[in-house]
Amino acid sequence: MPSYATVRDIVQSLDPALVTLALDGPIAYRDRYELVYRRRADGPNQIWQADHTELDILITSAVGGKSDRPWLTIVIDDHSRAICGYTVFTGAPSAMNTALALRQAIWRKTDPAWAMCGIPDVLHVDHGSDFTSHHLERTAIELRIRIIHSTVARPQGRGKIERFFRTINTELLSTLPGHLRPGDRNPHPALDLAALDQAIGGFIGMYNARPHRELGVSPRDAWVANGWLPRMPDSLEQLDGLLLTVPKNRVVQRDGIHFQGQRYLAPTLAPFVGHTITIRYDPRDISEIRVYDRDTFVCIAVDEAHPNLRLSLRDIETARRARRRALRHTINDRILTAVTRDEPRDVAAPPHRRRLRTYEEDE
């Protein structure tokens, strides 16, 4: 029998890559030892990357007493590492959330320090259903963007954006209330979605302005470079028509446009009473809608009942579900009361719920 020392020497002499492939499988081997080719785009807006991540934080929900774990969509420029756009949301990632992040990334920002804008030549994404949707495909054709999907189950192609996700988790989320730390299953959420959005926006502004370790300059300076003109859409209305494509056909009523239980009105709609128009809306804020007639922008119609209140489609759907649950509880309580009224009951026996008679012939 070989001695312990002999077996140990044989095991120690084995190639670690061979051991990993044999014991842990090809995926672990690929992530640890497979050769990776790293490249950088030659210039700004040549390649953008877009991806989602579920954030390690809990926030307060619109439903009282509950919490949500939000998602973050980021659009990053490959050459400069600059964050061009983002969106924070609750619920599963969707094509609309991707479109909202791209809309912010492409159009000019109100903050002059956030200079990144324009249409990229290439958009690098994964194989998520939102990134393979017809919505994004049609938008890319209209804006002349080439979409490249990374290899399935290979996140190495999105390494830059994955590193930013780790950065925002360690540097920002760890300082906020509600952060999901290892071993802490029930942190106390204190921020709502708007407050988290503001915190992430402030962090992105700081990230774009500080020097990047690999570049030696800030992402903003690397994007601006020596000055150049990005390729832009003709107008914000055209961009909205391509990205915010949640089109709904509505007939203009005498009292305005009825949509999602709200009523929208604008003086420009007067000639369109009785006509079918197309509306497009931002699911994050349906206090106003954009009105189109045969793909021509007409006006912005405002919800007169809530002119100064920012309402999201999720808020309205949540309120509707809560209202239905309350009505259902009321119905069930009344049925139980009607069935058991004046019925003798044995205290020791469990309550018996009889079926409510709905017809005279029922027994």
C-alpha cells in the first residue's frame, strides 16, 4: 500500500485545471481557467452594453406592510465605462424597462455634467426575453443599431457591466437602509422606489466624474475625449414613438381620452372628437399620455384629476387589486353571515358552512 506521503505528493502534482474540470465540471473550469479575450471599443458610442440585476436591498411597497426587491437596468459605454442611462423598477424585467433605460441613454440629459447621449453603433445584450423582443428589434432597425447577443450562459462578454453592478452594491447599497447583508434575511426597508432612484442617480453622477482605475481618467472625460458629435434621433417625439411603444388605440370622447380609469384632456384634442387616435405612455408616470394621429405627434394630454401627482401604472394596478380583495372579503363575510344566521350550532362541533341557496328549487 502506498504511504500517505506518496498519495499526497501525487495529488499535489495534479494540474489544478485538470482537477477542476474532473470534479467541478466544464462551467467551473471555464470560469476559472479558460482563456479570455478582453477588448475595448475604439471610440465612444461604438459599443454599448445593457443588462439587468436584482438589487441587494428591500424597499417599501405601494401595498401597506409589504416590501419589494427592486431591479436595476444599466446602459454602459464600452469605450469610456460611462453610464449612459438607467432605470430602477419593481417586478420582472421587461422590454418596456429596457426601452426606458435606452431612452434616457440616447437623449440629452438636463444635467450638463451628464454629457453622454447619442445612438450607439452596437448594443451588446444577453438572451433575456426583453432583449430578444420584437419591440427592441424594430427599434434597432429604425435607429440603425446592430444588436449582438452574448453567448448563452457566458457572462464574460458583459464583464464591464457586471463589475459596475458589484461596485454599486458594495459602495452604495451597503450604506442604505434595507440592504440585504449575508445572513440578514429580514432587513428593515425605509426607502421607497423614488428615493432609491434618486440615490442611484446621485451615485452614477459621482461614478462618471471620478477617475477610473483602468482608464486613468474619469468615464465622462473618456467619453467626451477631444470633442465629437454623437448620432442623434431627429426629435424626442420620434424617439418616444420608437421606444415607448405601448400603443393603444382610443376614441376621443367629448370629455377627453379614457385610459386605465383616468381621463386625459388637452385643448388640441377638440378637432379629434369621435376619431380614433393612438396613445403612448410611460408606465412609470401615467399622469400624462402622448397622442398621435397616423404616427404624427398631436399633443400631450394630462390627467385632470391628478395634475400634480405622479402616478405609475403599477400603483394603479396595486390599488385595483387591493380594492378587489377588500370587496371579496366583504362578499365572503356576508355569505357566511347569511348562511349561519338563526342556525342552531353545537358549541363543541366545528362550524359548518352550508351552500347558499340561489334558486327556490335548491335543497
